Amino acid sequence: MSPGRILCIGLVTLDIVNICERYPEEDEDFKANFQRWQTGGNACNTSTVLTDLGLDCEFYGSMSYGLQADFICKYMSDRRIRHDNCVFHTNCGTPTSSVALSLRTGSRTIIHSRNNLPELEVADFEKLDLSSYSWIHFEGRRNEQAMVKMIDIIDKFNTMQSGTKKVKVSVEFETPRESLLQLLNRADVVFISKDFARFRGFCSSAVTVRSLHSELKSGAIAICAWGEEGADGVCPDGEVKHSDAYPPQNVIDTLGAGDTFNAGVIYSLYKGLPLQETLNFACFLAGVKCGMQGYDGLVNAATSHHNWNVFM
């Protein structure tokens, strides 16, 4: 693949993370051990990890104005995440997630508010110079019809490009919504969440990817992560590959583990690794993430792990 930029399209939020000994009871006056602010949102989290892995990555989405947006922009700039093309809106707020993170279990409970921020529109996407990108990743949001049209624009662009200059497309199916299925045969790589798989009636990651293979675009792969049971992916020829999970010694922070897994997949496929090695690396990276707070130092933590050289 030509070394163009990776574009991640979707949501960026302000995450207000409260780190607690345990999850509070209802109506309990409860003190957190400490609190941190960070960026969140699937597409932004994936951009954060890809940039930390050394790739040229850009986040693209809607944003508002104000103190929260200023914090987000500085956070992304400090981490070298491009965001120059983001579309800014007035008369709305910054999407915010209030997170209770339990140190006892590693679970995270999220209360999210969109704050009336509009989704990206096709007219916004048409302004991008697609020749700058090698890979465009879509977080599957509620603007499915717009995403279909955006992928149509990429497909039209690709018909005029040589093989190495074509833009690869990936789509994430996380939230259980029937309307996302119209994107299933449009992407080169499809990420299926455990929640979405169960919504479709599947009982495991292997069953999920095997069942969906016939509905994919020709030459595409589907990948499904299933928490502590690892992940499975289906090759274009229908062969299913599996990786076990790589759990940390202590689960500390699972917030964004799925986004980290997706970043590991995109990174590995971008680098030309086969599907088996891709799944192994993505599961390993997600496991490292679960064993640390936030994202700062993720790659340093991964490289210090004795298994790192197996993947790199």
C-alpha cells in the first residue's frame, strides 16, 4: 500500500473519567479517587492509537466551539493527530461522556450526551482531497445514508487510480442497529462488535464472521472481537483465523479497548501483515491498553512487554 495518510471519520468527545474504587450505589454520595479529562469517541480513540504507533493519521468529524472544544483541539495537537479539516458548528455543544471507572473490576460505565452536534454531511466530505489518503475508516454512526454516499465518492475516485493508489475503506459496526447493514458490502474491512453480533443472533466471533462472509464485498474481510475470548477474522476465501486474548495481569482501564483493537488491525493491515498476525497484534495491543490508565505511553508500555518482538 502507498504510504498515504489514514483518515478516521466519526465522533470526538470530551471524556470526564472518574476513577473509583468501585461503582457507586444508586443515590450514594461517592468520592472518586481522582478525575481526568481526555478525548474520547471511537474514531478519535483509534486516531490516537494509530498516531502513537507512528502512522500519519487524521481525525475528521464535526466539532463545536468553546472551552471543551479548545481542550480537545489542544489534546489532539499535542499528540500530533491532524484535525485541520474538521467541520465546526455554532449553536450546539461538545459531545461529552461522563465515565465511572471501577478499579475493583476494570469496568467502565458511560453516560453520554451528544449536545445537539450535527453529524457530518456528504457536502463536507466532498471537500476532502482523497489523493492524500491510503485508508479511510468510518465509525458506524446514525448518518448511514450519508456514509453510503461518501463511500460512493471513494469508489468513484478509486476507479481512476492504479492499484497502489486506491483508498481502502473500513467500517465499524458497534451499536446494534439494523440500518448499519447497508454498509456491510461496501468496505474492504468490516469490524463487527460483540454487541452487534449478538443483536444479529450470533453466539461467537467465529460464527459471526463465518456467517457474514457471503454478504461482504468481494475480497473483503470481516473481524469480530469477543472480549476475553479473543477475536476471529474471515479471509476473502472464507478461511477463518483466530487469536486468543492477551489479558493484562491486572485489568485497570477497559475504556477504549475496542478502539485500540481496531487501530491494531488497521496498523497491521496497512503494514501488509496477513490476517493471522493482524489479529494477534490487535488482541495483544488491546490487552496492554486494559492494563493501563488512558492512552499516554501505550506504545512504550507495549514495547516493554516481552511479547512485543513477536509482533514487530
